[in-house]
Amino acid sequence: MSIIEAYNEAWERGDVEKLNMIIHDDCVFNPHVGGVTMSKSNILGFVTNENKPTSENNRILYENDEVGVAHSIVHFANDSDSEAVMSFMRFKDGQIISMETGATPLSPDYKLIGN
């Protein structure tokens, strides 16, 4: 199983033990909002929260031993718009050492520019 597949499966199940093995202790997560940098403990805190984001249509666009690129539709419990999220991950020793995301809001009135 790929690192991204294992991560997605553990996230969906809320499996903190599995995520603890997949995420490197020195992991840095730079999400697309808030201008913050998060650590492994922040990520694990999200998965144990009853309002954790959920995802669908998870796709691995590219993955090798060093990097991975994934795309999914993410839904948030705080009633904000769902987003199409692109994730770029770097791997070290078979674990995620860094993750960065970019996203496009998918509000009901969202229109592609030019249409």
C-alpha cells in the first residue's frame, strides 16, 4: 500500500496509532489557509476531533519514494464551503515529512471565470 493510501485510510478511520506511524516526528504541514505551520501533534489532534474534515474522490496523481501529489474533495464540519484540495507531500524513511496544500472553494454559486 502506498504512503498516501495508508494515510487516507487511517484518516478516514480516525486511526491515530496508524497515523502516528505514517507521519514523521519532524513533519511540517503548511495548509493553504491561515498562514500557519503545523506539526505532527497538530495533525493528530485534527483526526481525534469529532469535527474533523472528511474527504471524497481521493486520487493519487503521483507518488514515488520521495514525493506524492494527491487530490480530493474536502468537507468541513464548520459549514464552510467544501474545497477541491491538492496536496504535495515529501517522504523520508517511508513517512510523510512535509505536506502542503492548495485549494479551490466549491460553493454552490462558484463559477469558472470566463463562463
